[in-house]
Amino acid sequence: MRATRAACAALAWVLAGCLGDSGRLEGPGAPRFETPSRESGVAVVLGSGGPRGFAHIGALLALEEAGIRPDLVVGSSAGALVGALYASGKSPRELEAMARDVNVLDFFEVRMVTGGLATGRAVQDYVNRHVGDRPIEAFPMAFAAVAAREGTSLAVVFNAGDAGGAVRASSASPGRFEPVRIGGEALVDGDEASPVPIRVARQLGAKVVIAIDVSAHRSTSPPDAPAEWVRKDERRAAQVRAEAGEADVLVHPDIGYYAGHTAEYRQRVIAIAAAATRERLPEIRAAIAREGAAQPSRTASMPAAETAR
């Protein structure tokens, strides 16, 4: 009993910091966009999906087994979290071990119990702790997180500055998390603007784009699925279709409709995504070979239609 009380007290003390978080990320170390100086060769794009995002680890495992290591990783929401850890230097095997041993309390905020919106500070701290508090530009692999300007479908891209803050903004799901304010703008989950940010990867100079979509297959939607979920699935599918043609290969593993929160679920979706990616390796290798004699590099830039800070 005494140990339980001590644990609860410690947890309350930790969460007190989350309750006082303002949701504003300002200053020179805040997440920001910097124009890349040159094109990237191969980009891997990791889409949104909440707990389904663990499947991205399987795709990365299959690519690593095949000797394919991207120059650029672009992620939205859950894909931004996995992508940041990977781009920071963690191997897919390390990510798999992290997924197996993840502690849900690492992401817990007391507001989740009381009905309020979570701040996302726990997500920010988790990422920064695991990347060694390095900013994005210090990663060994180029990385970009995609968020959305609140109330719009405009993407906001972060490829420098606070890595945890960028992931926090990218995964601030409306209705569950408070918007994150960066540079005077209120930002929400990148899923709202670009669930699988293929276009952003192209705009950042990628010559080959391998995209991973972990959203539910419409054909697996159960008849009793809540109408709100169905509408969200339809919106997401339409947004992915709008960008799909710009990917060299789009892998869409069928990991089932309902997401889970157990270690068994995480291991299962990792295995399914790995198998689905292995099946597409001939296409991926062919796409990379086609770009083997690409045009000389040119400075990549974000077009005016994209919002970036």
C-alpha cells in the first residue's frame, strides 16, 4: 500500500508539469523550416495512424534487410514519431524493441482521465529523451515532421529545431490534444492536412519516394463502425489518393480495422507491414535504379502553396 501511494504521488508530481504547459514553443530552438541545400536521393514517408503507426517499424525493418537506407524521412502524426526516432540514428531493430517494451505511462497525462485535452508535452519529452535532446538538424538522417494549421488543410513542415516539439505538433489530434503554438500559429495533427505526406517529400527534393500508409483498408470497415470513424476514413483516403501518384511505391499493409494497445498487437502489425514491404521490394529497387543517373542536384524549396515555418 505504501509503495502504491508513493508511486501515485510521484506520478502526480510528474503530471503536474503537463498541466501547467502553455502549448507554446518559441525561441531560437523551436521547431522551424529551413530550405534544404540540395536534393535527397531516397525518401521514406511514414503516414499517420495512432497505434497503427507501430507498423512503420516493420516497413523499416524490411527496407534495412534489403540494404535500403533512405536519405530523408518525412512523417505525419504517428509516422513523425517513428520517423524522428529512426532519423536520429536508432535502428529498426532498436525501434522494435522499444515498441515491445513501451510504457503507456510515458505518454499519459492526467487530463486524459479528467476529460480535458492533453497538452502533448509527454510526447515531446519522450521523443527528446530518446534522441538525446538533439535538434533535428543534428540527426544523421534528414527528417521532416508535418503538422497542419488549425482549421485548414495547409501543411506546416518542420525540418530543424526541437525534434520533440515538431513531433508534438504533428501528432496533436484535434479533440484529444490541445493545438501547439509555434511562430504565432496554432498547429494540429498532420493527419488533417496530409496523412501520408508524399508531396512534402517531393518538395524537399526527394528523387525516389517510398510511402507507407498504415490506415485501415476501406474494404475491412465493419458495418457497425461509428459514422464519425467512417467519415474520417473517407476523408483520409481521399487525401492519400490525391498524393499517391507522386510516390514511386506506396505500400498499404492490411493490418485490420481496429487498432490495439497490447504488445501482441504491436508485434503483429510490425510483422504484417514487414511482409507487405518485402513483397514490394522489386518495385522499390527498380525505382531506385531508374534514378541512379539522376539529373545534377538543385536547391530544393517549398512552393508558395505550402506553409512552412
